[in-house]
Amino acid sequence: HDGAIYVDNYLIGVDEEREGEFVVKEDTKLIADGAFRDCEYITSIVIPEGITSLGYATFDGCKSLKEVRLPGTLTEIGGSLFWGCTSLEKVVIPHGVTDLDISTFISCVNLKKVTLPENLKIIDRWTFKECESNKNIKINNSVFIENSFKGKDIECKKTTIEGTITGEKIKTAADSLSYYNE
């Protein structure tokens, strides 16, 4: 199927030479860790409703990836999910996701906008590390953050965020910071 390896309803991997848009088959139930690893020429990915979990490094190294349509049924996102997706500019995380695991967006240097669900509870270590273009992260409630913004310009230890954060407003602090909608 279109440069992909499926076993029953399980997407095992995608050919690294695959180009353009990739649409995961409708009846897919699971996507393997690293299934799209180093697919440098894929520009967009559509994941069907019904998928509840994306594992470790699913899109690692997809350097041309600009858009991923995540299903509303998604509840779990594995670590390093978008590591090195250097063309990714915006992402909407579905409502069912409550935790962003370690290094979710690490090295997404062109990531400008991330919309997070209202019920998000934890943004784990290095989630936004090396995301120099990140200008807009909308957070609608208090969230526990641990070293999530480490990188070239931003270094926070443990952060509680309320409201909307803009990259230009983030400041350094020893142990904790609070940002409020102004």
C-alpha cells in the first residue's frame, strides 16, 4: 500500500523515499514506533479516526513534513514524536491528550504555533527544546512543565502556565515561573 508496510491493521513502516502526502489506511488500529522515521520527503500525513496512540519517534527525522492531521480519538503521544521535523510549522494536539511526553517537538526549528488541549496536565522535559521559531503556544489551564523550553534562548526549570504564552514574553527563573494572560 503506497510505499508502506502493514501487517493486518498495524502500520509497521513507510518507505523513506516516499514523497508528498501520506494517508494512513482507514482501518489502521496501530502505528509502530518510528513508523515514519527519516521519511525526509513526506510533506503531510493524515491519520484516521480510531488511532488512540502514537508511539516513540513516530515522525522522527521527517524534514519536509509541514502538516500532520491528528485524529480526535488520539489520547497518547509518545516521546520524541516530532523530533527533527524541521519544516513543521503548526500542530493541533487533540482534546484527549493529557500529557506531552519527553522531547515531543525537539528540534522543530520552524514550529510557530501549537494548540494544546484544555485538559493538558503535563508538558515533559525538552518538549519545545530548540524550537527557536515558536511564537505561540496556547494553553488554557495550569500545566506542570519541567525543562520544556530548554534551548538557545529559553531556559525554564519548572513552570506553571495559565493563558497564552508568546515566545517574546518568556523569561528565565531559578525554580518556577508563572505566566498569565495579559
